[in-house]
Amino acid sequence: MIADNGVLDMLAELLEDSHLATLERLPELVQKHAVLAGLSEVSVYLVDLQQNVLRLLTGRGEDAHEATGGRPAELRVEATLAGRAFQEVRVLPMPVTEQGQAGWWVPLLNGTERLGVLQVRVAEPGESVGDAMRHLASLVALMLVSLRTHSDSYARLVRSRPMHVAAEMQWQLTPPLTFATEDVTIAAVMEPAYEVGGDAYDYALGGDIAHLAVFDAMGHDVAAGLTASLAMAACRNHRRRDMDLIANSEAIESVLIAEFGRMARYVTAIMAELNVRTGQLSWVNRGHHPPVVIRGGRWATVLECPPSHPLGLDLGLPVTLCQEQLEPGDRVLFFTDGIIEAGGRVGSEFGLHRLVDFMVRHSSASLPVPETLRRLIKSIMKYHKDQLDDDATVLLAEWHGPAHRRLHL
């Protein structure tokens, strides 16, 4: 039996040590304090950037891809028990070892952002094991998020190949792939992860308003990355000065023209606001593909809105604010052209129909929203033989509604 005070001691002492910890010391500290709660062996596995594999955090920095202590250095997300725990966000039991040790795979979650899994083994399972594992996983996830911002070791571990400079810039600016409250779940994917240049997505919550945006800059290089990054930074700056959507989009255009000149660089965009209490969605379209609503997991509708010209072209077209009342459970998809045009150069495009069909079919699978998007991007990459000619980004917002005020993973 694991005493409750052992769990409290584990958490308190690990929290105390966290203030001066580095990522390299995390495995050592976790193991040191986990034994206080009767957890005999704990290993940390982090998911890579494209969510294909789970990699062992050894604490050896650049050498972290090597196996250690008989533990595999890498586990596939698609074909392992650890990967299933990650995909479904569930604690899953492991086979008992020859020494009689029980074990579990425990998801590592920062809010609803999936960071990886813990491998936990205990010699003598007790009633408090479940609480000890879950509480430890929560604290480790918070420590990882705190440490990764200034850790090159984290970046090396979650990458599978060198990253282009434009992609390096974009990933530093984008918010986490997943965020949720009792009212809304927001998730995103962005490919090609190591070469993305002109795409960007953004979201933030201010009071009852969820701010949502996708940007697609012309080109696929560092210049495109600079353009998209400037547009996103300008969008954040203006909304934090209480500009409405129309004024914000016009102010972004002024920033782009001041920096690059008229018509030199341009960005298409959808900028939206979702009132998470009422479900009222407002948006403006700056030359972009319109968003799509998946309703009831059965059908979809395109949210048409008179588009204005792309940001930076200064064509003088009016900017229209459009609104839609969402129903509880509605999923709103914002996407760039790389999603639906993938495959067009070597055959038929992936297309809007395939995108909507995929989302409708997977809405009934009861999977976490970020897992649905992970599977979507894998399907698109497979359709295009893993070679995208353009950036492909999806931002999804699910409004839970007043009858569903609970945390949706």
C-alpha cells in the first residue's frame, strides 16, 4: 500500500527541486522522488515534432537518441502500447515483468497538449498508485513546458532531421498545438514541419472571446516566413489594443506595406472571434479559403463571406464582418490551400470533399481533437507521398456549449 503522504512528499520535493532544474536533470529528479510514492521505475518519453515517435529522455542532451538501461530509445506512436496511450490520452497497463513488476503508460499533458508519456513500474501495486502516477505526470508535464523554452536538448530530441530557418522562426512564434477550457477546444497541425515557410496559425483567449487566425504568405521561403510572422505579430499587437477584426486586418495591411511596399508581399488570412459563452462566431476573410463547420458529426457547411483582397495588395476592396451562430459540439475548420490542393501537381488534389469526409468520419470515433488532426495530416501526407509542394495548416475550434461544460481532450 502506498501512503498518501508518500505521494505528497514526492510532489513537494520534486516541485522544490524544479526551480533550479535543467532538462538534462529531469529524469534523475523524477526517479529520485518517485520512489517516495512507491514508484520503483519511471521513464520519460517525449513525442517528436510530427507526432510519429516517442523518444526516451535520458538526460544526456545530444546523445539522448541512444537507448539506456534496457529501455528502447524510440517507440512508434502508431504501433505500440505507449503510442496508443498517447493517441487516446488513456492510462494503459503494461505486461507484468518476470520479476513481478506491474507497469503503466501514462499520458503527459500540459492542459490538453500531448507532450509524451511516462513509463511507470511498481514492485507492489496499491490503491494509491493511480493517483501517484497521474499527479506525477501532471507535474512532470509542467516542468517540461517550463524547461523546454530554454533547452536546445529538448529541440534536438523532438526533431528527426535538420530544420529550415523559416520553420525555426515559425515554430518559435506559434502557440501550442492544443488548448482547451470547459467551453472550447482548439487544436492545430502544420506541415511540412521542418520546412514550413509561409503558413502561420494563432489563437488566444481574452475573457469570453477566443481569437483565431490562419495566415498564408506568398512563397515558401524565409521571405514568406518573415511576411507571415510579421502579419501574425501585427495581428496580436492590434487586438491587444482592442481593435476589432476589420480595423485589425486593415492595420496589418498597413504594417506589411510600410515594411515591404505596396504589392511586394502579400498574405491571405481568416481572422475570427468566437464568443465561448454564446457560440457567436465572427470573422473576416482576406482573400482566403472560407472556413467549414462540421455539425453533429454528420454534415458540413462552408461559411461563405464576401472576401476582401489579401493583406498587402492595397486594392481598396471593402472588408466585411460575417457572423454565424454555432451549435454545441460544432467544429470550425480553418485551413490553408496546401491542405486541399495537396497532390494536385501529380494527380487529383486532396480537395475540400476529402477533407470534410475525413473529419465527418472521424468525428464519430470519439478520439481527442488533436488526435483527429494528427491522423488528418498523416492522411494528407500519405496522399501526397510525403512530399508537399506547399505549406499545409489546419486550425480547428470546437465549441462545447452550455450543455457540455467539461474538459474536452
